[in-house]
Amino acid sequence: MGLENNRIVKKFAALRAAGKQTLLPFITAGYPNLETTAAVLRELDGAGVGVCELGIPFTDPVADGPVIQASFTAALAAGVTTRGIFDVVRQFRRAGGELPLAAMVSYSIIFRHGVETFVNEAAEAGLDGLIVPDLPLDESAELERFAAGGGLALVLLIAPTTPAERRLEIARHSRGFIYYISVAGITGERTALPEQTLAAVAELRRHTDTPVCVGFGISNATTVREVWRAADGAIVGSAIVKRMEEHAGATPQEIAGVVGKFVRELMA
Amino acid sequence: MTTQLQSPGREGYFGPFGGQFVPETLRAALDQLTQEYHAAQADPAFAKEFDRCLREIAGRPSMLYYAGRLSEQVGGARIYLKREDLNHTGAHKINNTLGQVLLCRRMGKKRVIAETGAGQHGVATATAAAVFGLTCDVYMGAEDMRRQALNVFRMELMGARVVRVDSGQRTLKDATNEAMRDWMGSVAHTHYIIGSVVGPHPFPTIVRDFQSCIGREARSQMLQTAGRLPDVVVACVGGGSNAAGMFSPFIADKEVELLGVEAGGTGLSFGRHAASISCGRPGILHGSLSFVLQDEDGQTAPVHSISAGLDYPGVGPEHAWWHQMHRVRYTTCDDAAALQAVCTLSRAEGIIPALESAHAVSAAIQRAAELSSDKIVLICLSGRGDKDCNEIADLLAKVAKPAGATAKEGR
Ligand SMILES: Cc1ncc(COP(=O)(O)O)c(C=O)c1O
């Protein structure tokens, strides 16, 4: 199966054709519960965002800062599992949801399920892509093969510490889009974008047609706008999860409303 | 088979185990470290300086000691101890930190970070950092800071900052996560001194090599003292560094039985032990593929051990390989047996072992009892028990029926 019908690929093709940039919100799946995840997906589907990243909770997320860690811990304590998250995605698709979805998931989880099994189940549930923050290019051959076979876009990451030649190699293998990490560090809100980020993205885009999105530390509309000057999309995680945390006691609809309002502000 | 056992096929792999399952942000630092290590290995000046550090700072070579009274008491094989407990700072950990600090200096980095469980690796890192004037931050779980309060004080006295970790179970795994997160943002000027043969390549190889002075010395000391190799070599296995250092020079000696002892905790059911090889299966944790303790969704399992240094849900990838190749046999020793072994060795030889090392002592006593007196069992006594004394006192008070049990046996 090729990726021509992949929702992420199609979305970016349409955005490029329209000369538009987009927002990629990250939410922790199952936080504070799966009903909220379902409600947020419906909300985001109507909010005009590009791709939703669904973070699959993990006990040991070494690339994540305190906000996302705490949401993972809470979701796991509430009994959330990968299969439960896949069920939410499946129902979202059955109800006609068209929002492109990428799972952000540790390779520890994928490996334990079995690479082939995990990819098949993710694709069957209705996911469109995988982002595996602890799997560098050198270890990704097996997943790359199965993801391609299953019609899933395997999104690879480039860091500020990645040497120039390796950036191009990663870009060649990345599908859907390329995830450019704006800072050497963990996820979490930061006030400004490091200076080199835009130049690095611009340089990357001279060598690849694959869309480039920037993430880590983006938390407000000003930074989103800045990222859009060079990249196809801005990824916002901790700032959204923090707002969910502030309303963790509210109903799924209310939390979805909070997320919807915030992403609209970010894109305004 | 020997060459297969000793040299990983694809660089950084031991059979199917090992690798570099880390965020892209850390890849460049691992490459830099790999290159620096290759360069250091080719540089006679590095070997000379490392050797000097081991002698003058760690106090090597460590003694080989015939535990005569213990052997007599057990009534089986003759038991020898490789006295890593006599090293400066009280454990084998100093061998690795001295080597890594020298690498850090070659890379021009001015700050080191470390994770620690029992605090021995933290103390050894703080020591090496003090010797060479480096800034040092040590991540330690809140529960371990309680269990190993003395070591927290020692680290701080030597100028290190101890960073308390309150996530997860507040033990070694969580401290490792936090150290990795620090490194994600500090790789440009900071070297992460991993404390065991775990983590992404090249750490398992580097740490094994720096620790292999244990086995090399022990092997030649055995030949000198007894005129032959031991029949059985025993070491405790947390991440597996003292065991890897002890075993690797014996791997090619096929007639030597190698026995790794994991933490059996309070029983071998989910969450009550830290026996990654004995009870776990292949999975990924902290950057490498090895045996891990996980639930079926891939979430890391809770673990338990009486000893903070063995309280870890993973193990070095080379051990996974040795296990798969049936070159090393892995067994477990539970909390109670380890505590018993502390008492036994203390009274028989006047040596108070670390709780970690007591796991090896316990299993070795069992194995020695099965053998005749013409056989030799060699134990890697990885550390001394001073750090554990408060904890041991509390635990003994809990198990002691009337306090007479202790009084009766003492003379
Ligand atoms: C004395 C001692 N032995 C053993 C260990 C376990 O580590 P490893 O399995 O890497 O030797 C520790 C760890 O803190 C220790 O302090």
C-alpha cells in the first residue's frame, strides 16, 4: 500500500497547494480520561488544525518535560492502555472523523506489542502516522518497512544537534512530514524560539519537498506565527496539556471547549 | 563461539541486544563519545593515565582474599573474595567513573551528571569530579536518598549537587530518566557518566571495559594464589557492571562456571522483585534492547529490592546475550537471604558486605555447599556495607524475633 491516500500526506498536499501553514496540536491520549480524548478529537476536527498528535502515555518518557510526564502518569494511573486509545480512534473514524492522526509513541511500547502487530492495529484503528521520539533513524528500518506496508506515515525527527548530512538522510526517510525539534532539550513551554531554528528549517526545505513542522517549546500565537515564516506547521504540546490539566476536573465537553478555544487563538 | 561472544556483530550490538534507542537529540553525543573512546583506546597515554588513576586514586589492585572461616562453615568449595569493597569510596563503581572522567576531559566537557541508586555510583562520580575539578550533579530517587542518606552526605561533602527525583517509584530507574532529560538539554558541555553496563551504545561497552580490571586482576591472582582458575565465579547483577567487569575476562575460559545473581525481592511475582533476566523478556529501556520487566502494554513494571543498587527493571544488553548463549547462568536471591548473608559474612570474616554484594555471597554459599573442597568459588564482593548499616539495623530489628538471635551466635 502506498501513502497516496494517507490523510497526513493529503492534508499537507492541500495546504501546500493553498499556500497555507498549519497547527499540529498534541494531546495526551486518555488524559484525564478516554471520553475527553474522544471529545477533543471531535472538537479539533472542526477547528481546522492540520494533524493531531496523540501521545500514548508511557512510564518513562525521557524526551518529555514535567507537564507531559505528569499527564502520562495520571493517564496510566487511570488504567489507560494502547488498545483503549485505539478504540477511541476507531470510534472517531466510524463517526466520520477525518482529522489526520499521528500517534506519538515510545518504541518500548511498539516493540513489546511487536512491530508488525502494532502497525497493523494502529492502521486498522484509523491512525495515519507514527512519531517515535526514542527511535533514531539507525534503528528504524523494521518499523519503516511495516509502516510503509500498512499505509502509515513514519515521521522522523531532526534535532539541533543533528549533523548536516544526517539531516538530509533523515529527511529522505521521513514520511508525512519531518519533525524539526527546535531546541536541544525536553518538551515544555518556552517563551522564544531559538534563533537558528528558522534558518535550519529554511535550509532543510531547500533540500526536500517533504513538509517540515517545528515542535518543542512552542506555546503562544506569536511563536506559531514565527514558525510559519519558515515551516509548514507548528506543533504545540505542553501548552495544550497544561490547559487540560488546569481543567482536569471538568467534563469532556468542557475540556474539549478549552482546547478548541486555545488552538483557535494560536491559529488566529 | 568465543569470538561471537566477545565481539558484537553490528557495532553496539551483542547478538540481537543493545543498540541506540535514544532521542535524535542525543545521537550526536553518542557518536562523539564512541569516537573519543576509540581514540582513547588507541592512545597509550590514555591507558597509562587510567592505570595511574586506578592505582593512586582507587587503590588498585584490590585484594584477592581466601575466606577460610566462611569456607569451613559452608563445608564445600573453597571460597575466595575479590575485594572491590576495599576500593576508595567502597565499591567497584570508582573504576568506571575514573575512566569516564578521563574521557570527559578528552572531550573538553566541564560538567558531569550521573544517576545513582545505592549512592555508590554517585559518590564515585562525585569523587572523580572532585579529583579533576569538574562540576557534578547527581540524580537520585527520593526513596533512595532516604535509604542511602550517608551517601547523599558524602556526595555533597565532595562538592556535588544531589538532585532529588520524585517521579515514578522514586528509585534508580526514575533517577536515570531524569539524568537523561538533563543530558537532552546539556549535551554540548556535559558528559553523562552512566553507572552500569546499561543505556545506549557505547555505554555498555565502555563501562564493561573500565570495569574489566576486576576480572583481569582476579584471574591472574587466582592463578598466582591457587595455581589455577576458579570453578565458579559469582557476582550480583543490578545493571550488571560489577558482574560484566568480573565475567568478561573469564568468558573465554569455558570450563569456568559464571553465575549472575539478580534481586529476588520478596518473591518472583509481578512488582515484587528486580530479576530482569530471570523473570523478564526482551524489551527496550533507557536506550537499549535487553531483558526488561514490563507489563504487556510495554509499560515498565514496578520493581522491588532490599538493595537500592539492584532495584532496577532492566539489565545490560551483554548480559542478555550471555544469557541467551547460555554462557552465564542467572539466578535470584531474595531480600531475606541477602540480609542473612550480610550477617554470615560479617561474623565469619569480619567483612560487612553491601546489600547488593550480599546477593552474590548468598548464592555463592549455596553453590559452594554443593561442591567438594577441591573446588573454588570466587565471589565479586562489589562493595562494603557501611552505607547500608542504618537500613540493615532497621531490617534486622524487624525480622529479629527476640533480639537474642544475634547475641547467641556472637562470641
Ligand atoms: C556495591 C554495589 N554492588 C552492585 C551494584 C549494582 O550495580 P551493577 O550491577 O552495575 O554492578 C551497586 C549499585 O549501586 C553497588 O553499589
